[in-house]
Amino acid sequence: MAMKVSIQSRSGKELVKGGLEVSPEGTVEDLKRAFHKAKPQFYPSRQRFTFPLKADEKKATALADGKKLSDFDVKDGTVLIFKDLGPQIGYSTVFFWEYFGPLMVYALIYVLPDIVYPGYRHIPKKHPVQTMALAYWSFHYAKRIFETFVVHRFSHGTMPLTNLFKNCGYYWGFAAFVSYFVNHPLYTAPSTKAAYVLFSVAMLCQFANLTTHIIQRNLRPPGGKGYAIPRGFGFDYITCANYTFEIYGWILFAAATWTLPALLFITAGAAQMAIWAKAKHARLRKIFDGKDGRPKYPKRWIMLPPIF
């Protein structure tokens, strides 16, 4: 027998007259499909349902995908608050464009100096350090694209469409910024021998980063959700070992090219990764608290030993 759930806006307006009819044994996804049928403009990925905020609560309880409505004690007459998350776009689509852009932008500046630097009559032959930088940069973003479609398993299918423009602005902008100065006709390259060594170690960081991503992938089954304690290859000592290897690789890139834009690029990226890493570390420690049979999260560095 079906039950009716009252769907309201945050202002208290009833969005489905007479209530939304769903099965008592239905899932959160069933609820979203039913609401989409009643309100076609709101496809499931842009829907979010919560219970009304109680007086003693700072944040309303949200209905999570993958669970039954009964898990949240949703019954006939329950009031749920709907929030429109706005236009959504797939994670893999966003990741492809934010990585494909830097791959192309950096390479175009390298191969089209006459167009990029029109004020210079004589464009010198590319220095080996500039070519190594192009190779490293291209490998990194080609690896990112490969990981997007082959390695990563996303816990959410979509993200807000605005993220596409924000993320592409960051990656594409820094690609142009770094490449412009590394490939500039007046660029003075540091020691070629030192660059070979630095780029070689940086490439090891790239493969280490790939390894950590594969470990993370195997922590979650296809379509699965939830958290597990990551272990092995850096994760035994560092919560976000994947960030560690990526940051070290870009620090070596900045040292090998000896350019301030490259250093600013990794500084900005590391700052954002530090925010994500701190939040993930705190979340894992909260989940794995050693109580009620749960394992206790081991003592680890968050991202960059011995600093952080």
C-alpha cells in the first residue's frame, strides 16, 4: 500500500498538491524518480531532500541515496523539504575538460611561439629543460584523463554545472600562466643535468600517485558508497598519500624549471588539497573511532610529513 509524503519548499510551500505517493518499502532514489515525474524540470541528480530543521539542530538531516525511506523513518504524512541543487553535470565530463584544456593550452604555447610572442623577431631553439617540462606536463594530464575514465570510481554521479567553469578557469589559466613563462624566448634554463634528475624523481612521484589512486579505487566496489581505511604504499603513514606524491612531483617541476609561476601553481593547488585532506582525515577519525566494534583509525600524517 502506497503512502503519501508532503514535499515542501524551504518557505513552507507545498510543491506536490495532495502529497507525493511512494511505496513504504521504496528507496530514496524511488522518491526522487516520483518527484521527477511530478516535476519534470527537477531531474533526480539535482534533487535534495531533508527533514524540517528542528529547534536543537544546526543542520537538517538529509536523505542519502542508496538507502530505503524506512531507514529514515519516513511514513505516511511525513514532511520533507526539497532543495534544488541546480543544473548538474557528470563528474567524468568535468574532469575531462578541466584536464584536456591544460594538456592543449601548454602544448600550443610551446609549438606556436611566433603567435604567442609576436614582439620577438628571433625565437630561440627550445632548450632541453623546456622540452622536458612539456613532456612532464603532458604526461601528468594525460594520466589524469586516463584515471578519469579507467581508474576513478565516483561516489556521486554529478556536480553543479558551475564547477565546470570554475575548475576549467583554474586549470586552463594556470596552464597558460606557467607555459607562457617556461617557454618564453627570454627564458633562462637552469642546469640541464639537474633538470634530468629532478624530472626523473618527479616521474616516480607520478607513478606513485597513480598507484595510490588504484588503491583508493579498490577500496570501493562499483557503485558502492561508504568509507574504508586505506592501507599500503604510503597510506600506512599518510591519510592522503595521493596528494603527497602529486605535490612533491609539482615541487620538483618548479625546481627543475626554476620558475615562479610553477611555484605559485603548486602553492595554490597544495592549499586546496590541504583543506580537502584535513576534512577527510577528520572524517575518517570520526567514523573509525574504535567504538562498538569499529576499528580505530591509526595515527598518521594528514598530507605532507613532517609538516602536515
